[in-house]
Amino acid sequence: MNPSARTGDLTGLADLTGDTGTSPLPAAERFDDMELPGAVLTTLARQGVTAPFPIQAATLPSALAGRDVLGRGRTGSGKTLAFGLPLLARTAGRRADAKKPLALILVPTRELAQQVSEELAPYAQALKLRLATVVGGLQSGRQAGELRAGAEVLVATPGRLRDLVERRACRLDQVDIAVLDEADQMADMGFLPQVTELLDQVRPGGQRMLFSATLDQDVELLVRRYLRDPVVHAADPAGETGSTVEHHVLHVHGADKFATATEIAARDGRVIMFLDTKHAVDRFTRHLVASGVRAAALHGGKSQPQRTDTLDRFRSGAVDVLVATNVAARGIHVDALDLVVNVDPPTDPKDYLHRGGRTARAGASGSVVTLVLPDQRRDMARLLTDAGIRPRITRTHPGDPELRRITGARTPSVTPDGAGRDRRGNAPFRGMGTVPGKPGRAKNESRKSAEARRTAEARKAARVRRGA
């Protein structure tokens, strides 16, 4: 393969792709210079998409010509249109039979599936293509009905699609173009057996495109097995979440951790805050709401309608703080999101990069802040080195002017709403202490008050009965 096909650090990928010396088509600087249908060009202009991002400029010409593509680009780099526009353009003019889509996009999460569908919907409509989305957490009967009515393009998560295939509600033998988005996450989540089972059912010899924020040995099986002499492209170096991102490590003491996080959450502007567990997410969200912060929780324990509603409110500005587990680390795009906070540090370099990828999207700027306790410092330093990140390290505490400078933190406005609520903006997180899940004094006092109230009411009722 011609070295010009590669941008950024692609060490080792030539071995995976079977370098044959075939060159990609030249990159195009304008959408008008590509073989895109007029309806797509009109829709791009209507959507305000005026110039291709680097990954689009590099891969679209070859993808439109039917070449396989192996692309790496951090989330927000334009990957969806890089694979979506050629998929739609090359499918246009055909009509799918019932239950037999012609093009398939596999993604690891429900949120990413919905985002991909929403982003491609205007272009599919312009080309008169029917698009169906198949994910878990929603009624499978309704999704089977969409496939039965006919859909040229199918966006799906592996588990739900496999279920529909096994129930004979969908057949993949007419799929000519198959895309894997965020392939490394599919490997991390244990989806590879399902993915390979599904790809083995699509029409042989068709076009394959694999895109991901990171490309490493986790995807070696998929590349070797399904891609033929692909055009290889990386939109940025593997260890970067973007040159416009500032990375900060804030050293805090355990007693100050959640008070510090609360002040950051009370800033002016939207922020995503990551915690390790569903339980910790729910408890911290309740604390923020009680502190006067417009916050909402997102994790795998929520139903799909709840998750969709929460994201809609966050995107619209009705919610300022999204408190989430790693379920929000990929597939979520929010305009003007300039801060991501790791309240609980991640344990894997890829998780750090994907969490940080929620900010500084499409060339914007942003910051990633990680709160680190004394006993976490060594592990966090090692993780950031592995991720290729050189952060700025600051020791801080609630009320620190430097904390305000870095994050915009401020003392939250607290509305009194019952006994046991914390009325001090910089107080520790009652009910969690320094470790999520540890019961606090406020919660115990609240429970005792409730028990006393119930006892008093029972005694009053007994007196009334005796008087009767």
C-alpha cells in the first residue's frame, strides 16, 4: 500500500491489511469534487456541512469507488459521514425486499446506534432510502415490523440483530455493504463472536468498512478476516484526544473529593461527570439535585426510553450535568460541551481517551479533568503515559481559586428541601462520605426521623380507635 494512504501513527497496521501496493484515490478538499449524488450535496449544504473533515476527505473518494476502508479517528472527527455517505450513495436506487436490508452498520451501544441513525436520516431521506434502527431495550416486535416493511439500510447493535436473525425476522444475505463502527469497543465488550457470526451471513465479496477511535490488536481478527486491501487512514495520532484538549489531573484528599466535584458541577455550562458504578451515579446525582444543580443520571440500569429522554434533556440544555458510567463514554455527541470530569479515574487508557472524546469535538476546544486521590496517583500516572497524555497536575481543594480557573467551579446554590439536606455548598457529599456507597449520618438521621414519625402516627391512630 502506498504510504500516502496513511496519516498519523499506524504502526503495525500494514501487517494486518496485507500491503499489496495498491494506492488509494487522492483525497478531495471539497464535497463537490467527490462522486456524491446531487441530493446528498444539497442536503450537506442544508445541514451546514460545508467542507469535509480530514478523515472524510481522505476516505470518501476510495469508499465511493467501492474500496474497503480501515479508518481510525477519534469520536467527533467525522467518522459517521465518512462511512455513511458512501454507504447511502452506493445503495441509492435499489429497493430492499421484506426482512432483507441491503446495507448494514453495526455499532456497540444503543446510544451510538441512535446517533448514527439521526445523523444519516436526512441523507437517506434525500435519496429515498428507508433506514431502520435495531437495538436492545426497545420493543423487538416494532423493530421486526420495520424490517418486514422493508429497509434498505439497517443500523444495529449485535445482540438485538442476532436475536432478530435467529427469529427469522431479518436476513443478511442481501447485504452488500457492511460497516463496523467503534470496532475496538465491540471487542472490549465481548461482541466479537456475535459480530463474526453476523458478518459471515452477509453477501460474499461486498464492501467492508471498519472505523474506530482506536485500532489495535483487538481488531486484528476482524481486519484479517473481512477486509480486502483496505485504504488505511488515521485522522490523528493514536494517543491523542485532540490538540485542542487540555488535560488536568487534580490531586485531592478523600474528604474533599465530592465537595470538589460538586463545585465543578455547579459551574456555568454543561459537563459530563464519570463515576464507576450505577449506584454511585444515582447517589451523586441525587446529591447534586439537592444542591441546586440541574443534573441527571445515565447508566445501563436505565431503560432505553429513560436514557433517550435524559440525553435529549442534556442536549437541549434542560440539564446541565450528565452523571454517567462508561455507557456515556462513546456514541454521545453534544454541541458546545467543553468539560469532561472523571470523578472516578478510569482504569484503562482507552476508557480515558473515549471519555475525553466527548469534548473538543469537530475541532472545538475543551478540557478533561480527573480527580485523583493520594493512593491513585501512581496508577493514574501510568495510565496517562500509556494513553500518550501529558496532563497538567494541580493540588486543589473546595473553594480554591485555581480550581475555579481550571474548571469554572463555583459554590452551588442550595435550596432547603427537608431535614438532613446539606445547606453548605462546599460540604462533603452526605450519604457517600469519601467512598461511594457508604451510608452517611444524614441518611441515618433521615431514616430515624421517618421511623419516629410512623411510630407517632400509629400511636395517634390507636388513641382514636380507643376513643371510638
